[in-house]
Amino acid sequence: MTRSIFAVSALALALAACSKSPAPEAPAAAPAETATAAAPATTTAAEAAPAPEAAPAPEPAPAAGTMPATVTDCATTIEANDSMKYNADSITVPASCTQFTINLKHVGKMPITAMGHNVVIAKQADMARIAADGMSVSPEHIKAGDARVIAHTRMIGGGESASVSFDVAKIKGDGPYEFFCSFPGHLALMKGSIAVQ
Ligand code: CU
């Protein structure tokens, strides 16, 4: 009786010893899984990082129509400066006018080659192509014979003035129409609406 109890105890010990042996393998696998799990977290952090750099881009553009040009006797005078700005962002042409004149005054000091300004009238949809096609045409920056141009002043430098007159009927069609500067890079800041009312 005593022997058989010992035999059972010995077997139990042997089984216990056996069942312990595979145990050390388990911890070995665990660190590998932890490393894999950590990797995606690092990637996510790297992807999120560039976002703050892109955020400052949307600078609020001034709302159109906040600086209406003063119109008197079917004409207006617009000033342009060395900061690449007009002093008006909208022109309302009275419906009673058959001809309209825009006088441009460059109140800055910079030369035409560095800070040239003009006033071009065109459909809003054509502005970007007119400016792009005129980019290499110095000093006017309007492609010769560009049929999309409704009217334009000559390009001027600091201290100079220029003017242009056009038939109001030409801006009574499908707009919207805008006035803008075709000097390379100026379109983004120098533009405004022109409409007959
Ligand atoms: Cu300009």
C-alpha cells in the first residue's frame, strides 16, 4: 500500500516536471509580439506629425466687396502699391454707362520689372490662363492678341499712371467678370469683381 502511494507520488512529480518544461518557451514569444504591436503606433505618430505644418496655409482671404471702388461719371480710379495690392476689390459699373474708364495709379516706388501693375478685365474663368500665358511676355504680361482679354491698361511701375476705356456691353454677358493684375504672381492678391448694376 505504501509503495503504491509512493509510485503515484513519483508519477505526479514526473508529470509536474514535464509540464513545467514547455513553460520557458512562452515568454520568449511574448516580447516579439510586443515589439510588433509597438511598431504601428510609431508609424501613426510619424504620419500625424506633418499635419500641423499644413494647417497654417488657409489664411483668411479678405471678403470680396469690402473695398468698393468710387465710381463717378462712368469712371473710377484705382491705386496699386508696392505691397502688391489694389485699394479696391469691387467695381460697380452703372447700367446707364455705355463706356467705362478705369484709371490706374501706381502709388509705390518700385520699378515695373519688380512690381509692375496693370488692370485687366476678363471673365473670372479666364483669369488664370491669361496670366499664365502672359507670364513670359515682358513687360506687358499679356499674350499678343489674347481674345479672352476684354480690356487692359498698359503695365506701369511706381509713380506712373495708365487708363483704359471699354464698352460696358462687353461685361453684360455671362460672367462673373473680374479685374486683375497680370504681372507674374500678382493675380492671387490683385483681383476684384466688376459688374454692371
Ligand atoms: Cu501687379
